[in-house]
Amino acid sequence: MGCPAGGETPALAEATGGLFGFVAQIAADGEYVADGWADRIVQAGGRGELGQGEVVSLLGGILVAAMDTTVNMLGNLAHALATHPDQWALLVERPDLVPAAIEEALRYESPVQPGFFRVTTAETTVAGVTLPAGSRVMAAFGSANRDPRRFADPDRFLVDRSPNDHLAFGRGVHFCLGAPVARMIGRVVLEELVANAAGVHLAGPFVRKPNRMLRGFDSLPLTVRHRSRR
Ligand code: HEM
């Protein structure tokens, strides 16, 4: 896991090269929705407003930021529901809690963990520790989201938690561009589950994903039965 200071492992370089090669090919072949976000980025490249490297890195960056995160949000949500049957029952009784349940899933098992680095632009003091200008500091979203000074019973998964001002999408100028899309996807999936499923159950041992950026699963066997075919 992770990279040696100042460099990439050969495996990471190969994987990154493969992903960006794939994206460059899609851009070259025009295999994206006309007039969508990818089309606009490629067109900006065509007009010379972006360099070719920028086009590929923007397309790849958004793909990774959007897909890996959302997939892990759904996996973490499913795991939380399977391991908290009382919270599932509450959702079935009160489907109006679906949006709050998505926020709670994002807080409880934040997909982006431990977090991203920032660099201080001036000397600053945080929790009694003085950081010189130019310090590399990790904003640990997952940790902040379990802060007992902010959240009562932070280690409990409570679908009716309110308020729930978590940091799973970051904060400030770099706040997640796709947060509304991710929230909508989560709501649609959970609404369908609550309306149609008899429950979400673990169907075997799961394997967590060893990853220095994302919290999720390599495999999570689940049983989800339709309510009418119980
Ligand atoms: C559950 C799903 C998602 C989670 C947990 C998530 C989380 C995050 C986090 C923590 C950041 C960094 C904020 C910071 O640096 O302070 C971020 C940035 C970003 N996200 Fe997401 N994200 C999700 C889905 C998406 C989707 C669906 C898209 C695109 C459609 C997207 C696009 C981006 C982009 C472009 C940025 C960079 C924004 C900037 O630096 O100005 N994300 N996201």
C-alpha cells in the first residue's frame, strides 16, 4: 500500500498508465455521450483551451473521483444495513428517512479515508500544535466523522441521525463537485431496496479493500430477497 516517498511503485505506474491509456482511447474514438461533460472537455482540448495531457487527466480524474467513491458508498451502505437490522426495520417503517440514511452511511463509513493532504500557507495552530508554513497536513475525513465532540454516539449507525454535518465530501473550495449526483444515486438505490427488499443479509465472509484512499470492500457477499418472494 502507498508509494515510496516522492515516487510511484512500478505496479501503481502500470495501473495508472493503463487507466489513462484507456481514457485517451475513449477520447480519441469519441465514445462518450454527445454534449455531456466528457464531450465538453474534449471540445475544449480541440479548441486549444486545454492541452491533450490536461484533457486525459481531467477525464480520468473525474472518472476515478466519481466511480470508485460512489461504488464504495453503496457497498458501505449495504454492509451497514446488513449489520444493523434494527436500522433496516426503521427505514422500512419510515422511508422518509432514506436521505438521512445516505448521509449517515457517508459519515459512518466515509468512502474517502483516511483523507487528502493540504499544505499550510502560513504558520497555524491546531489543537495546541503549531504547524509551520509549508507543513503537509492530512485532513482525515473518516476520523472527523467519528469525532465525539461533534457527533453523539459516533460509532453507532443511526439512520435518523440529525444534525449530520459530516465531511465525507470535504469542505471549502474543493468540496466534492459530484456530491449531488452521489447523493441522488444513493437515494435511488436505497428507495428501491426499502420498497422491494425483504432485507439485506450477509451471505458469507467479506474482504475489506486494502487501499490508502478509499474505504470499502474487495468482496461483500449479500443476500437480498424480493419482499414478495420471501
Ligand atoms: C459517495 C461518493 C463521493 C464521495 C464520498 C466523494 C468525496 C470527495 C471528497 C472527499 C473530495 C475532496 C474534497 C476536498 O479535497 O476537500 C471530492 C472532490 C471531488 N469530487 Fe467527489 N466524491 C464522491 C462522488 C463524486 C462524483 C459522483 C463526482 C463526479 C460526478 C465527483 C467529483 C469530484 C471532483 C471533480 C472533486 C474535486 C473538486 C475540487 O478539487 O475542486 N465526486 N470528492
